[in-house]
Amino acid sequence: MAILPGKFLQYDKKKNEKLMKETQIEWPHAFFKPDGDSEEIIAEVPCNHIHGVYGDFVEELTIVCELLDVEYEVYA
């Protein structure tokens, strides 16, 4: 599991639409800035399907991963 602390970004409607058109406007979008190094994350996390939540749940996620014997990395 890749755990990426960071923050969600808010843009005005015009910038949102511009950014969404650069990918796929029909899909739901969330704009996110990770605390960790973006280049490292892109190189090491080969996935475009993510789940995001508001709040700081890094500690809880690491505990669950350890209990379930799931490998994880925190990119902070």
C-alpha cells in the first residue's frame, strides 16, 4: 500500500475545467499535492487508481497494514 500524506487543492471553475480536459473530463477529479517527492512517487507507484480521504490517517493505515501483513510505504 502506498500511503501519501498531503493536501487536496481547490481551484476556480475555469482552472478545474482546463485541468480536467487535459485528462478525461467525464471522470471524477481531485487535485492533490503530496508531502513527499512527486518524482519518487511517480517512479515507485505505478498506478492511476487511488482512494483519497480527508484527514490524517497515516498512523491508522500503517497499523492496519501491519495487522494484515500488507507491505506499505509512507511517502512523506
